[in-house]
Amino acid sequence: MGDNILIATPTNITLHTADPAVIHDIASRREDFPKPLEYYSILSMFGRNIVTTEGAVWRMHRKVTSPSFNEKNSALVFRAAIDQAQGMTDYWLRTQGDGSFKTVEHDTMSLALNIISYAGFGLRLVWPGQPLPAGSDSSKIARYASFDPPEGHTLTFSESIGGILHHLLPLLLTPKFVLDNLPYQVFKEAKEARENYNLYMQEFLQQKIQDVRRGDRDIGMDLMGSLVATSYQDKEAGSKAGIQLDDSEIIGNAFIMFLAGHETTANVMHFTMLELANNPAAQRHLQQDVDTILGRDTDPATWNYEEKVGAMQASMLGAVMNETLRVMPPVVEVPKKTAKEQTITIDGVRHTLPANTYLGLCVTGCQRNPRYWPARPSKITSAPHDLDDWVPERWFRASISEDEKSDVPETEEFGGYAGPDTSASMFRPVRGSYIPFSDGPRSCLGRRLAIVEVLAALAVIFQKYSIENAVDDWASDEEVARMDQGQKDTLYKKAVQRSRDVIDSCEARVTLKLHNGQRVPLRLVRRGEERFVDKYDL
């Protein structure tokens, strides 16, 4: 069946597909191929939400949440990402000294958390030593951006969210009454994070309700405030005509936004930085594009979203982001099922799928399918194609077929960003062959915010700095300084190979990322002071 595998057992039938035409067909027929909600029920631990619902209930959640995902708020996220990336690079320079740092994964998580806190709650969190933004609410900063737990909490706001995400699997898979009574440290930490997070969410909810009653609204993006306003304005007026979420659904949607917009975006930035350190030519190309589009010496605070974001997405900034999403998508398979008997077409032949057939849309499979992607022999391995390699230059190659290029996602009916996920001037994948944000009406509502966030953060970092793999485990700074170029190349190849071995060890649990303490040490250097990436090439 080509790029499709059908597995039949006495108890169930499952179809796994990496066929773009089949994927696009299934994703576009939302009513025929709904989500298997039993797979997602554990994500309702804080309340029903846009991910864990189907049918009319899902439509209501989508209509309530989608208005916040617009270009005005994308511009606000662009500005927040610039501020946060500046805070992160300043933090790196203060803490790494002249050596390497091994906290890239943790720090990109913090960056994404700070941005999503602004997007979700209007909170402006800062890095240690970073000044507060002008106009910040000092009382909110004192309570929620503090590095010490406020009264009534045993964890800070950031620690509670970090704890939830770090212990997500035990929280999702362990019944509450069991988790609360297990003596092991990991379960105690998970319980503490859940209790603190719940308390913070209740506080936020009550604050937002009071804001609605007073007619106050924060200037800027505030998804939770928008959900409360939509649900409570009619309640306060005694009307039942409008769309109304209950309190648990508001908190449930806030949780999903943190989960979807925090770890996933952080992983993309983390892997992109690792790959840029492994591919110096791509890093230099990216810096040249940043210089051309934004300027080498400009103040990022002056960058205009409307004027610059299109060119940024069409440049090497967009190419490296797209390639990371292609090779290392946050989610490796999208589950669907048949609610009743359905037909699909494979290579021109119609096939009937019985009711309750499970379907897996294989994200990694379709995004590495040589039938639909431009490929050349691998420069890294002996493989006949380079689709398992991170090669951002492929996004500047010619599209395979003008007729089959991806078009505007079919989400207009349900609100949210309706534009393409890649620039029109770059390689446009065949429909269904590039689905890091899923496809069809149930594609990721926040994908535009994620794209904008990554573009802005990468631009800030690489405008002034380069990132190199650290070589401290093999040579001191003094020893490197005495090496000729050939010796430096040999040394850096060793560091690149270590990095690639670690990247290859990543696993898909909740999302695709490094686990078990695996990390790659990097070094942030000012442009012009590089020791390796200014000259080293594959």
C-alpha cells in the first residue's frame, strides 16, 4: 500500500500513513476522522479544553479561543520574544564567563515560559538581573515574577509550571488518589507542582473575573483574560445567549496553551541552536540574512513586525526553523480514528475502513519521504539521500510540483491564523507532506505565534553572537589558541560528532526532546571572536 501500513489484530485495526495525499484527505475531513478522545482524556486533568473535545463542544472552544490568535497579538509576541532573547543572551554572558554553558535546553524552556506567560496571562517575567519593562504592574511582578515563593505557595510561579511539565507523565498517568499517597520523591514533587499550579490558576481566574466586573483589561495579549471576558460578560448581564466556558474549562484551556506553546517552541529553539553549531556555513548564512534584513548594529527594540517578519520568514531564519520542524517535529504522530465506516483513496484505489479504525498520521515519515522532498546524497552518512540530515538549504530548492504545493490551511471557518506556515518564496511542500502543526481544521491554533517567537529570538541571538560547540572536554583555551587550522577542524569535528550522537538519542514521550540528562555544551561568542564556526565547514 505504498506509504501506508495496515495492522490488523483480532481486537483492532490501525492504519499508519506517511502518504501526503492520504494525510491531507484525513485531516481535511474532520467529521469523518475525529480525534480518538480516549487518547487525550488525560489532558483534561485541569478541565476540558480545545484539545480534548470534539464536535459541537470543540467548535465552541475553538470560537472562544481563536480571536486571540491574530496578527496584532503576533506583533506583541514578536516584541516579547525580542525582549526575552536579549535577557537570555545577557544571562548567558554573565554566567558562562569564558567557558561553556550546558543549560541551553533549560534556558530555552525559560524563554518560552516567559513569553507564554505574557501571551496567556499578561505577565511580564524577567531574567535574573534584567530590568522590568516600562509600565509593568509592580504588584504582579512581586508575586508572580519573584524568585522566591509568595505567601501561600511553596513554589514560585515559574517553578510550578516547570514542575508540571517536568513531571507531566506521572501527573497524566497516575490517578490523583494514588499519586497523593506514593512515598517516592518524584511523585511528591509532581504533587507539589500540581497543587501550586492549581492555586496560581485559581488566583489568576479570580483576578480576571474582577477585571471583567470593573471593566479593566490589560493592554496586550492575555488569553486567559479574553476567555474570562467572553464567558463572564454575558453571565454578569444575566444572559445565557453567548458562548460561555465554565471555570474549569477556562483553566483547562490555559493549561493546554502552556503545554502546547511552551515545551514545543522551546524544543525547536534548542535543536535549532544545536544544529547551527554543527553547521557553521548555515550559521554564517543566517547571520548574513540578519544583517541584510535587520542590520548588524540596529537596536532590536526598533525592529518593526509588519515590515520585517515576511522577509525574516523568507530568509535563512525561516529555513532553519522549517528544517528543525521537519527533522525534529515536536509531535511525531497525529492520531485519528473512524467514527463510522469511511473510504479513503490510495494511489487511485478506493479502500473502505471499518468503524473504530485507528489512524496514525506519521509526521516524521511524511516529512522525510524522498518522493515528495528535494534531496541529494548525504554528506554526513552513506545514505543515498539527505532527508535524515538537517539541511536548511533545501528550503531554497525548487518545488517539486506547482500543482501540489501547500496552500492556505483550511481553518478559516474556525478562526485563527489562516496563512501558510512557510514563505511563498521558499520551497513549498506537497500538501500533507509537512505537518509539524498538524493539518486541516484541527491544526495548531497558535502556530503563527510559535513561528514569530522563534524567528525573533534567533534574530536577536545571531545579530551579535555566534554559537559554537564547546571543546573543553578535549582542549583548554590555551591549547586551542596554539592549534593550526587543521588541528582546530579535527577538534571541532569531534565536538560535532558528539552533538549529533546526543541529538540522535532524543525520544518522543510527550514531545520529541532529549531525556535522561543528555545535553550538548555550547559556547556563546561575540561575532568576530569565533574560534571554529567562522572557518569550519563539513
